[in-house]
Amino acid sequence: MGEHTRCLVCNCEKTMPLDEKKLSKALGHDVGQVNMSLCRAQLSNFEKAVQSGDDLLVACTQEAPLFHEVAQELGVSSNITFVNIREAAGWSKDANKASPKIAALLNNAEHQSTPTRLKAIHSDGMCLIYGSGEPALEAAKLLSEKLSVTLLLSDAEDFILPTTGEVPIYRGDITKAEGSFGGFSITVDNYAPLRPASRNTLDFAVGRNNATSKCSLILDMSGGTALFTGHLHRDGYQRVDPNDPSAVLRSVIKLSDMVGEFEKPIYIDYNADICAHSRSKKQGCNKCLDVCPAGAITDSGDIVEIDSGICGGCGSCNSVCPTGAINYQYPQRSDTLTRVQNLISSYSNAGGKNPILLIHDETSGFEMISAIARYGEGLAANVIPFGLHATTSLGHVEMTGMIASGASQVICLSNPEREDELSGLEIEVELANSILNGLGLSGENRIQLICETDPEKVEETLWSLSDISPLKSENFQTVGSKRDISRLIFSKLHDQSKAKPDVITLPKNAPYGRLDINMDACTLCMACTSSCPTGAIADTPGKPKLRFTQSACVQCGLCANTCPEKALSLVPELNFIASAMQPETLYEEEPFKCISCDTPFATKSTIERISNQLAGKHSMFENEERSNLIKMCENCRVEAQANSSNDPFSASNRPRLRTSEDYIAAERGDLTAKDFLIDD
């Protein structure tokens, strides 16, 4: 904690056994009085603290709105931070042993992550309701009090005509929907407005197809297929069951406030320069496209495009990106690892043993932890919750970095209801465990994924975790590119491996490995070198030599897909030998020197093969003079052709200009036709 930060701790009406002496010892300084009812009977203690002008850390999140309100009434603008120690530690059968964890949570609460950029969004309140029957009309009437609503009926049956035209009513079927909050665009077939003279039944004008319209918000009550891929991540779009009144009401309440100016985090930073997606229409890496649940990433030739308006911040693309072209910003990788190091260091310094990091999202994950604390046995004293915007933003680099920082285990708690987000996380958990297994550091799979909605099952799983001793905790710098950080982490892990293997095998599609080359097929055409996005494979100017740097290879496959002879193949592995950082010769041949100027210009095997196939066998190389052209560099070849008797660039002699004297001489018989040709 900072020198000028005051800490207010409350035992929540003695429901937590907080000991001032133990907590002060764990924190390394006097924590002060432990309050019993800070939000009620002892609210004056908060008022005095907030008026002191010091930064304030309040160990309570439930009553944060009340504390903010009090501070505003007092006209105080102190920096107030809130941290949860109740559900995270105090409400547990292990509460008497939780002082190190509480100290770690308090010390870690003040870490300020690098703020991400924000995207400004304007919503004009134009809302489309797409559905049928009375539920759709009732929702439209409710929303029309705050928004400009249009009702598009997907089915006009069982619909009672309203007595007043509060909401414009149309009929139609949405065939296409694009865009995001503040800028949706739809295409409608059978589009027709309701006739004002409709009396007994709904009477619509003549319908038309491919009608288009724009809106800022969409409430989908059609009961059919969602209009968008990964609709749960699409801000401004609500899809509800029309037969669930409470769900409809929640959506109406949520949408009613979505008008005006908003700011949305730009979750992803993209560097196209190192993207391995494609080169010259040759396919490379598609990992981000495969795992994005919201459809926010699209193919754009050699690179990809990310629509920040659609992106919901799950971070799956960041976790699987092999080069680091996609970087998560909410928070950044360096902030996440720095927080972990501070948390584990504080916990260990306070006497804590075998820290298990429970990674959870800040919404459903915290609700799960709260349910376990309120209705079950709570979290064990060594299970430290670590909240993120999305657990799926974690990749193998962050997970292995947590183990290298001293976590005995890493447990990722995910919501199976968002199954469309989990494929990337599952791949990364497998990769992280493969690296640890290969180093002999796995224990019983130090990294696990829990996908469960039942708090009792989650609680049972957490309490049944085996005790695995952590590695030696050693803080390290978390700056640099994704590859830089990963190399540093793997080096730290390798140092603690008893076996210290030089190479470990990795699963298919892992972003580390080497290239195998078929020397019988390779012609050293060097097409692969121009396709490599990381410079892992390169030529040697003036020499028929192919060089490869394994540490730079991301196994994107662009080189193999570009190779015309299909001579390259990928071998996923992690190489710890120092030479893997340096270029090595993948394949080389003896150069062939021009028979005219002695300049190397190709490989000996290539020239010999071409010569054997063409010399004396093809009409262009039927004699020795012509066959020798194969063995010349391009400059000498052109010169030899120009000087040969069979110069392909030569032209026939052209006649010179005739004069009157020529015609007169020709009549006398003094000239012939040959005399009119120019002698070159």
C-alpha cells in the first residue's frame, strides 16, 4: 500500500474473524481499528477518513455506492478504492488462516493498470423491435416513452390493433443485419407499412423486398435465430424469449437508458506489420478468425480487420495470436503479470503457502464466488481470487507466467453458458500444461479450466485440489513483445526444471517450432523467405543458402504454403538451446558459376538438372552453342544471344530510301534490287 493511503477494514458485524495484530503483521504496518459496522453505526469513521484528504482504501465493495454518496455530500474528491475481502477471504471455514490472503488483496488493490483507449458511440434512440403478438406491442409501448420505436412484425397473426398509433407498425422479415450499437443496418423482405384504415384485421400495403433501414438499438423478440453471430457480445442488441415476461422487462429497462453519448473501451490493439494471416494470397494463420465469437474480425487480404464497435472484449484473439500482432488492452499483458507478481509476493511475505490463483471474470465469476461464500464453505485460505474483464483473454504466456511468479496452481473459472468463447482458452490451457509437463513441472496439471454454473460443484472442485508446491517465486520484467515475455518466462521455468530438457514436443498448431526440409525437393528458389512475417527464414545474399532462426518461428505455415515444391513442413516444439536464438543453415548447395564471367548465379544441381533435361533435346538448345546459354548468368546470356548468328533479336535488312536518280539508274540497268538493301 502507498505511504499516503489510509485503510478502513470492517469485520461486517463480526461475521469475519479479523485480528488487528495478525492483519497488521501481514500488511507490514498498523492497519488501525477494525470496524464492526463501517457502513452504519460507524459511518463517522469513514467521514473522518475521507475528509483527511488522504487516498482511501475501503475493504468493502457491497456498500461502495453508499460510501460514494457520503463522500459527494461532504464535497470531498478523495481517491477512494474498494476491495472485497469478505466473499474472497473472510466468509470461509478457513477465515482464521486468511490473514495473508487479505493482506495480499489489500496490497494489490491499489495497482492502477494502464488505461485503454476509448471509442465514442452516439445513440440517437432509434430502436427497432422485431417480433410478433401482444408481447412485442407491449414492449414497444414501454420503450416508446424514452426511445423512438418502430415495431416490425415477423408474424401478423394474433395481433390486436392498437386504438392509437403510438408506435409505427410494419410487417417484414429481416434477411440481413450488420453493424453495432449506434449504427445497425438491416435488410427486410416483404416490407410493408400498416394501413391506417385497418379495421377488423391487419391490412398492410403492398410489400417489397430488399428494403433497408438503420437504427441504434434492436430488441429481437422473434424467437428465431439470432440476427448476429455471438449475439451475447453485441452491444445494443437484445434477444429475448417473448414468452418470458421478466426477460423482456429486463431488456426493456436496459435499452431504455441506451440513448445519448457513450464511451466503449477499445479492447484490442492490432499491429498489421507482424500479422501472419496471409501473404500474396497464400493462407497462413487464421487463429483469431476461428476463435472470435462476435464476428468482429474479418479477412482483409494479407491482414485482418477488427471492428471495435462489435468487439465484446473476450480477448480470445489475443490469447491465440502467435506473433503478438493482436494485443489485449483491458488490461495489458504486462499489467496482468505485474498484478500477479505483487499479489503473490504480498501473500508469501505475509506467511502464506501454496497460493492458488482463481482467475474469474468480474461479473458471473464474482457471483459464483459470492454464492460459495454465502451459502457454502467459502474459498480456502490459499485460493486467491483474481478478477479480469474476461478469463478468455488469458493465453499460455500469462498462465505460465503466473506459475513462474510463484503460483502453485492456476484455475480458470469460466461460464459454460458462453461456450462460444471457450475454444481459444481450452487450446491455451492445453499448451501451457504441455510446456510444464515437458519441463517436469506439472504436478497434477497446475493449470485447470472449470466450466460450471453450479456453485456446489465449483466449491467441491476447489476444496479437492491437491497441494502442489509452487516454484521458486522470482519477479521478472514484463515489458516487451509477446514473444520477448514468453521467452523470458520459459527461461525462468527451464531454470527450475530438474531434467532441463533441450527440446520439448508441443501440441499441433503450437506457435513454437522448427521447419523440416525435403532437400531432394527444395530448389532454393527462396519463395519462402519473402512470405515469412517474422524473418525466421531468410536467404543469404550471393549464396544458395537458406537460413532459419527457430526462436522467431511462429509456425504460421506461410512458408510451407508458399513453397512451390512443398518441401517444407512444420514441427511444433520448444527449443531451449541457446543456438535456437541464432540463424542456422537449413539447406545450402554448391553454387554454379557462369561459364562466361565466373559469377555464381544458381545452384549447381539446378543447372545440371535443367541442362540434362533440355540440352540437345529441345529445339531452342539443339547444339552446343545454344546449350551453353543454360550455363550462363542472365547478363552473359543476353550478350551471347545478341552476338550469335541466330540472334533472336536481330531483324532482316531494310531497304534504303530510293531517289529519282535511283529510278533513272534502274531504267538504264545500272542497279538491281539488292543495291537497295542497307548493309549492316
